[in-house]
Amino acid sequence: MTDPEAGTLSGRHIVLGLSGGVACYKAAEFARALIKSGATVQVVMTEAACAFITPVTMQALSARPVVTSQWDARQPNNMAHIELSREADAIVVAPASADFIAQLAQGQAGELLALLCLARPAERVPLLVAPAMNREMWAHPATQRNVARIVADGARLLGPASGDQACGEIGDGRMLEAEELRDELIAHFQPKCLAGRRVLITAGPTFEAIDPVRGITNLSSGKMGFAIARAAAEAGAVVTLVAGPVHLPTPRGVARIDVRSAEQMLAAVLPLARSHDIFVATAAVADWRPAATSEHKIKKDGTGATPALAFVENPDILATVAHLPVAERPWCVGFAAESHDVVRHARDKRLRKGIPLIVANHGPSTFGRDDNALVLVDADGERELPRSDKLRLARALVAEIAARAPRAARTVA
Ligand code: C5P
């Protein structure tokens, strides 16, 4: 499997600042994740950070000498704070200790890391700060004041998360994990083509119960829908994801509603559709469900007789949303998973469902896989998005949707 994040940060130069905290060990993993995503990383460490992890480790991972002092004579002009802050595409401080955040809030410049944050050209070089500290330190009014100050001054907070802490306590203040930080940074650099728009997405299969232990479902993994949810959130949208039964982690920043059957999916979608600007139906909704669900497990009776199952048709969620009154209707995107004549069937389906855009793919060769190939079918014709991993495809699709979907009156400010 190819790493979907490989190359996502190619050409980006990140200054990774470490201040003092146990979470410095996660910064080593974070540096590695950034390099694997294609970024170049210049590590800058405070004196306190060097008490937790050695510059040798960070140098080995970043393949560059670590800078720890503003008096570092290796800089030709001896102005490390200027050089380092000018060449960065972003400065990320991870971990950011309570003390370091206080320094930032006050504009102190006693150590190189604080100095280069102060010296950065703020309009061009974003400052992202990942706090890491004990929960009492995080909750202290002084820290909260300082955090509010640095945010007002233009810094962006990454986390913190809640959970077990190195000190043995449980609460807010944990630094995000290395992969979460990497994903936040990748999201930071994505074009904000859906900023302010609300996107509703269905994903995964549905499960139609026969009895309490059996049911009918299909091979949809939900991966495409979850990738679209992530890509839409990265593009600045407010995203609601209605998911059938799948075991996938919820993309960061996405509101998720879990459902099981097609009827439950419709019940979740319908009240939300009116408050969303765009609806992307990727779910492989079961066409039929058993006419009746047995309250108890259906047992063999020893005669060899088989149960007679009768079916009824499920509601078509996409068509129902697409036929809401115009003022209440989001801009609808459907998916068509076909086994043959993919584009012809997709064209017919787009007209039948009454939607502006349908995304065709070859069902049997995509279900459960990490890659896919898509054909976009709209009133103007077809456009192919060639085979790629689902996250890259989702980002491309989100850009296509953003370019087509009109900005509705309901768009949030
Ligand atoms: O009709 P068909 O299942 O081929 O159409 C596929 C498209 O319609 C997908 O976008 C799917 O999410 C949506 N759909 C739906 N409700 C159904 C059946 C399909 O929303 N009951």
C-alpha cells in the first residue's frame, strides 16, 4: 500500500521548535512523520527541551544540525533568528510548555526559539503551537490568559488533547500525537476552497437486520466517504458524516453520526439536509431490507426447511434529498458503483436521481481498497480522475465540487 501522505508536504520547509516537556519524545516521531511526508525540517530546541531529549536524536531524524542558541556561529551572518524565520513555510512549536507560551504572550526573546517566533514575518509565516503540560497548569487562569493572548496575536493552537498524562493525572493538556500533528499541518496547507460551507456526507454500507444476529449488508468499506469527509474538513468546510457500520476513525474536526440501517440513515440525513449546502452520498445503501425483522434468532427446525425471506425496497436517501423544495435542498453529489458500462449507467442515474453531479466508479475493483479511479459525470459531460489513493482523489473531488457548487444563501458566514 502506498502512503497517502507521502509527498503531501513536498517543498515545505518547517521550523520545528521544542520547548521543555516530557512530550519532547513525541516531537521525535513528529519530525520523522514530517520528513516522510516530504517536508524539510529545521529543529530548534530550548535549553529546557535539551534536558528531555538530545539534539543528537533530533539531528539524526531531521538530517540537519539542530540549532539551540542565538549565538550559533554557524550562521554566516550570526543572525539565526532572522535566517531561520525567513526561510520557513511554518513554525511549529511542539511541545509548547506553559513557560514557553508565557514567553510568547509577553513577546520575550531571551532564547532563540522565542526570539525567532517574535522575529517571524507574521503575514507570511504561520506560527502553530501544540501545548503540552499538566492539566492544572493548562487550566490555570495565567496559562489561559497567555493562550488567549497568543491566539489574538495570530498563533494557531493545535490541541491540546485530553487523556492520561505523564504525571499520572487525567485531563486536558496532553500534546496531540505525532500523526495528528502531521495531519493538522497537512490540513493547514490545503486550499480552503470550501471555507464556510456545510457539507453532509453519507458513507459505508447499511446493515438490514433479519433477526438479532443476522443481516444483509455489502462490501463497502466506507473509506471513500471518510476520505471525502477529511478532505472537505481540510478545505475549511463544516462537515457532518453519517456513517453506516464501519470500523474507521473519525477524521479530525468532523461531526459523526453512526447509523445501521437505510431507514436510520434517512432519518439522520433528512433533518440535517436543510442546514447543509452540499450533500455527498457515498454510502452503499442496501436496495432492499427484509420485510420483517424477527424478534428472536431464527432457528433450524431439523426438517431441512429454509426460512422464506420477503423483501421491501429501502427509501432512496439521495433522491429524497434531491427532491426537497429548492430553497431547502443542498447541492447533491451521488456515487455510482457499477460493475460494467460504468459511465453509461452513471449518466442515466444522474438524470433519474435529478442531481447535478454523479461520481462513477467500478464497484468490484474499489470496495475495501485504498485506491480508486473516478469519472465525474455532469450536464457538461465527463471528466476522469485517474487511479490514485482515496485521500488524494477525495481532495481532487472536493476541489471539483467547490468549483461547481453555487454559494447558496444558506452558506454560513
Ligand atoms: O441507485 P444506486 O444505489 O445505484 O445509486 C447510488 C447513489 O445513490 C449513491 O450516491 C448512494 O449513496 C445513493 N443511494 C441512496 N439511497 C439508496 C440507494 C442509493 O442515497 N437507497
